[in-house]
Amino acid sequence: MKITKIEVQKKNNDRVNIFIDDDFAFSCSTELVYYHNLKSGKSAELSEIQKIVDEDNYIKCKNSALKYIEKAYKTEKQITEKLIDKEYPENAIKRTIEFLKEYKFIDDYNFLKIYIRENCTKLGKKKIKYNLLRKGIEEALIDVELDGVSSSFEEKSCEKLAQKKYDSLKNSDTSYMKVYKKLGDFLLRNGYSSDIVSETLKRVVAKEDFKAEGNEERKHNSYEELFILAQKRYNLLISKEKDKMKLLKKLYDYLIRRGYSYEEVKTVVKELINTD
């Protein structure tokens, strides 16, 4: 086999098309042409061609990864998944990841510390852990770093976030219970535990900030209605969840999300369990 033609691509001057025995064979970067001393009339062995193709795939894969991390720090898993989606060969991806690690473009432990530092004022530990696990960070590493975030700091962060959200909600909704529920759901979605959310709602949401509620809402708040609601949910959960502690937590979370206070839920659940 003999290289019969090397031409620069029209849309990309950094790449060339290689023709062997007058037929198109492959394309590669111009730097590989110089590196392998490719020129018209030179004999080309199959093994040499494969080596060039592999090297070209690696260069493209590496450049793609570097472009991906230009705007934001990424984990090894995120970059690997991105390169797989782009259908780069396994060997090219492996070499790229090794390169990125060697030159500190990838450092999952450093990513972990930065992520916690940047998000611990707006997300609870549960949401932070969930997000980091999805990004491929080891659970043991996450737990160690999250232990450094004190409970008091998380509580203060939750309250600050809640106050900001509360000020927005109460200006757009005149219903105490609706605001209470919306704010509770918002904080739970952001990864704060039901205990922290409950205590935060007590400190932030004030009934005097709202007009008197109508008969329908007072009925919603009635002890009897709460008990019936709790009983229905309890009967549904007990058929699926055998662990009592998990069952009670799910029941508490459900009722709090419906807008009831922690103390109201605690009283009803206690009676419900005693009568079961």
C-alpha cells in the first residue's frame, strides 16, 4: 500500500485527508502528518495506519475533554460519560482521563471540597450528598467532608434561605397554610431534614403576617381532619414498609409537607400509634 495523496480539508485546516492507492483511507490532524513523516509516495503498513488512527482519536478525545471542562470543574465520571456519549474509543478515553489526572484537570477530592463550600449555604446535607453521588464521588469521602459542616451551620443556612423564600411567598399568597406548605416543600426539596425544616418553619412563618383564614381552612386545620389524613396514610404505608422507624419518618414527612406543624403531627401520630 502506498500513500498517493494528502489534502487539507476545506472546512478545517487543522485536518487532512489521506488517500492510499488513490482511494480515501482516513483523516487525521496535520500534526500527525509531520510526526509520522507522512507524504505522498510513502509506503504505508496496516499496523502503522492503525497507530495513526488511534493517536488521532486520542488527540480529538483529549481536546474534546479540555473544551468540556473550560467553563466548569468536572468529576472523572462526568467527563467519562461525556466522552462515551461522543463515541470515542475506550482506549482513547482511558488515555485522556490519565492525562487529565496527571495535569490536575481532574481531582475528585478537590471537586468535592469546592462543591460543598459553594453549596452548603443553599442546600442541606442530604441534597449535597445526593448530587455528589450522582457525579461519581465516593460516598465515604462525601460523608467525611459533610461531617465538617456543623448542625448549627446547617440550621442557620436553612433559616436564612427560608426567610428569603418566605418574604417572596407571603407577598404573592395570603394563605398562611399554603405559604407554610410551599415553604416546607421548598426546604425539603433542597435537602434539609424534616426536623430542621419543622423548627425553621416555627421560627420563620408567623400567622400574624396573614389575614384571618376562612372556615374551609380552619376545617383543614382541625385535629379530626389531621387524624383521618394521618390514619389513611399510615394504613397505606404499613402495607409497604416493615421498618417502623422508616414508616414513621415517611408519615411525618408526608404530613409536614401537607402544611401541618411538627407539634400537630407529633400529637396525632402518637395517638394513632397508641390506638393501632
